[in-house]
Amino acid sequence: MKMLNRRSLLLAACATGLAPAVQAQRRGTARLLVGFPPGGAADVLARALSTQLHADSATYIVENKPGAGGRLAVVEAKRAAPDGRTILITADPILTIYPHVFKNLGYDPLVDLIPVAAIAAEPMGLVVGPMVPASVKTLTQFVDWCKKNPTDASYATAAAGTTMHFLGELFAQSAGFAFTHIPHRGAAAGVQDVLGGQIASTIVTMSQVLPHLPGGKLRTLAISSARRSPRVPDVPTFVELGYAKIEALVYYGAYIPAATPAEVAQRITAEVVQASAAREMVNTREKMGVDDLKLSGPKFAEFFKADLERWGPIVKASGYKAEE
């Protein structure tokens, strides 16, 4: 009798959706793939987003798959089942710069992925430190100083082959001077060398240097966005200073496998957009010092494709090729 009662209870629970094991099996889990270890910008954004996503009653988890500069996660996303339960969260260079610097990339962003939505973005800045005289207050004055001091005319970035690297190349070409690139292991290391006076300048995402600006040891001469940033309203853009080609953002987006059915892709897009607008995501972006790009679906796909194509000639002109 006890066994019959227990069986009846289990059957009733299954019928009403109350049996935890059955419910968990039905819901399953979905994943947000991140190509870097925990703690980085993409990881922080993915974790905040995961708490707001409830697609198809699934529980989203963040799966860190570091390696090959973020490429392993893209390959994993490419191979994932196109069922809406795998979303890649990544910074744009892995998809817009890497195709131009690696011969054997392992993926084609335009063929293997569907851009879903941007979830955060920020401009880069040209930031100078104590090596550059305090009298150098404008971008024009900095170019003049570089031409007069060619051995000191250098800029640090987080690594070779990054958006910051090629922004520096584009700036030097546009301004007509030699600008030595000094790659570091991470943006923070480059910023520290500029603060210490070992390197003249750095091209870096603005969130990396915002805490250092009030003290005056670092000075931002220009930023790469189309319009001035409310975070540094006194800093002009490259565009307004006459460098029309220097307009770029570092942005983080969500992508899904290319074979995902249209109706599933549309549903995932709507859910990511809704989750990205949630208070938790707004607070996370504010703490990080980044902004919401507010692009999704076809408009984000168009923006992404144009960005991928525009970097090709810039990378080629630099002559840079990554080591496989």
C-alpha cells in the first residue's frame, strides 16, 4: 500500500510538473560560452546576462573555454547543436580582427555564426603619461612631439593583433609619423608602464584608465567613438579632430550557430535584448564603465559585417601576421 501510494504520488507529481528530476530533465540547461577565464569583461557580462535569461524554461550557465586567444570558444559555438541552447559571448576582435591575421582560424564568422545582439561597448582612447611633457595637451601637439622625439614615440596595448594595435597603426598612417607598437600581456600592464614613465602612451579601452584620470598622471587626448563620451566629456573624438577614419568601438556581442532555425534565432534575440535591458545588466555595465550599444538582429548583423570588412585593409596595410 505504501509503495502504491508513493507511485501514485510520483505519477501525480510528474503530471503536474512537480517532480524535480523530471522537471530538470525537461528544462535542461543552456550555456553561455566565453573564450577566456573567469573575471574578464566577457565573463562578467555573461554571468550578469545568465541571471536574466530564461529561454525555453532553461537555466543558463556560463561555460569558460579559454585558449587560443578566445578562438576555442568560437569553434565550440560553431559546432554546437543549433537548438538555441548555446550562445557565444565574445569581444569583437575574435570575430572581426582575427580573420585578417590568422591563416588557419578554424571558423568563418559570416558563415558559422548568427549575430544576435550587442550587450556592451566602449571607445578606446589615446592616453599619454609622464614621459610626455605636461605642455603637450592636444593630439596635434602629441603628433608634433612624436615627430621630434621618434625614439620615444611609442604606444602600449594589451597584445599584438588587437583592435588597439591596429587603431594605433591607422592613427600613425593618418597623421604621417612613426609610432612604435609595444604589446603587453594585458591592458593593465601597459597602463602601468605608461604611468611609470617607461612608455609614452597607450591605446586602451577607456574603462581601463578611468580610475587613473582624476589624478592627472594620465591624460586622454582623443577617443575613438563617433561622439564624445559622457564619462569623459572634455575629451574630443579622433573624428572631430580631423581623423575621419578613426572611429571604432570594442564591443561584446551574443552569437549563435549558423544553422539555428530562424524562429529560434528570433526568439533568442528577443530574450537576449530583454535580458540586456534588465537592471542587473545596466548596473553591471555601469560598474564596468561600459555602455549599451543597443543593436540586435539584422541591424547588429549589418554592423558586425561592416566592421569585419573595414579592418581587412587596415590589417593588411600594417603588414602584421599572427603566429599560428
